[in-house]
Amino acid sequence: MNISRLVLGFFAIGIAATFYITAMGYPAKAANMPLIYSAVVALLGAAMVGQEVFSIQRRRQLSAAGAASSTNDAAPEEETISGQARNRKPWKAMLAFLMAAVYLYSISILGYLIATVGFMVVALAMIGHVSWRFAAIGIVLLVAVVCAVFIGFLGLPVPLLPPQFSS
């Protein structure tokens, strides 16, 4: 059983429920996108939890049938590599959630542009599988699309810059 996936699934469901409840207080036009996103995140979290629960049941059935011996045939090198990868992944996922919480808080202090670019640079550096050219293009496109949706389409006031500069 992968406890980190189980915890992340329940955490995603909790975050989605929080955003869903918060979005219920928004005006009808502004609430559509957060309600949709929170429902999708809750469904993905439920799928993650469901996948772990079903994998536990499947392992129990396999061990009862005596087919569990095939999992011990891996080479020692593969076991240490997969063990190291397992040790890193939960921390990266939890760090990403912590960074997301800090990011949400920092928007009110730094403004959307600086907070988003900073968060994306740190997150992509942590992942490490993306070239910086591709990351820069992705960051610019993300910021542009979010600004177009929330400012242009929904007409919401988004704090683009820190409060000191937007006065």
C-alpha cells in the first residue's frame, strides 16, 4: 500500500471541498470555474484513493492464491533504485502541496505575476525534467491564459502586482 498516495488523495479531496464551499459564496459568473475545478480535483483525489484501495484488495487476493512470489524476483539493483525513488516521491509531492499553500498566501503580498512566476520556477526546478526554454514558454502561456480568463472573460479584479505598486 502506498500511504503517500492515499494521504495525497484525501488531501486533494479536502482541498477541493474547501474551494467548493468557498466558491459557493462567489457571484454566479465567477463561481463557475472554481466549482468545476474543485469537482475535478475531488474526482481525481477519489480516483487516487480508489486505486489504492483496489490495489490492496488485489494484493490480498493474489497472496491468498499464492501468486505473490513473483514480486520478489526483481534484481537487487532494481530494488534499491525503486526504493530510492519511493523515498523521494512522497516528499516531493508534499513539498509541492506546501509550496502551493505558500503560493496562494503570497499572491496577496507579491501579486499574481511575481507569485506565479516564482512558484512555477521553483516547482519546475524541483521536478527537473523540463528544459528552461520550454518552462519559460509554459509560464508565460499560463500567466496569459489565467489573466485572459479571470480578467477578460470573468471580469474579476486580480491583484497583478504587489499592493505597493498597484495603488
